[in-house]
Amino acid sequence: MNDRIFLDSNVLLYAFSTNEAEKRTTSLEIMHNKTCFTSLQALNEFCNVCVKKWSLERIKIEAALDYIIEQCEIGFILPMTLRTALALHERYKFSFFDCIMLASALESGCNIFYTEDLAHGQVVDGRLTIINPFV
């Protein structure tokens, strides 16, 4: 079985970072060589950082979004996604916004969740392994 990989917003951000060359290379390699998924929540967080922290122009953010959408399947956030996220939050005590992405990953049938924000190697719901691709 091929891995189905979900990309957290930090992995997406590193793909466009000008300060972290090694992490940028790793993120871009993942996006080019793997079957990748992400969610609207990750894209919201991506845009928020691009606007608030990086102060990028809209046209650059849109170009980055186009690239991500070309490379990744995007999971929608449905009412059931939020219910799953609430259950994950109650069980694992992750932030609710992380749980929305974990729920999206589970709904998309992903077995790997790439992030640097959660516990490397932890398995969620018996089927989704959290991996820090930068270690």
C-alpha cells in the first residue's frame, strides 16, 4: 500500500519559506514525490501566516495556493469533521485546530500526518501516524 500523506500547514509554509532552505527542500520533495492531502484548515492557517507574519502580496499568496492545490488533494471540513475533531480533542488533548486537520486526514484515508507540531511517532485512532519530516 502506498502511503497517503496529510500535510500540516507548517509543512506547506516551509515549501515557500525563504529562511529555512533545508526544510523548504524537504517540503517540496514531499509534495513532488508523495500522494499528498491537506485540508481547508491547513490552507486557512497557511494564508494567515502569509498575510500577517510574512506580509506577502495577494498575488503571491494566490500563486502559492495554486501550487498547493495542484500538488495536494484538498479535504473539506464538514459537520462530521468537526464532530470527529471534538472527539480527538477530548481523547488526545491536542489543540482543536490540530484536531480538525487530524480529522480531515482520517476522513481522507491518510495513514501518515506530516507536522513538526505534534508528537513524532504517535499513532492517532490506531491508523494515523504523526511524523516530523524534518528530524
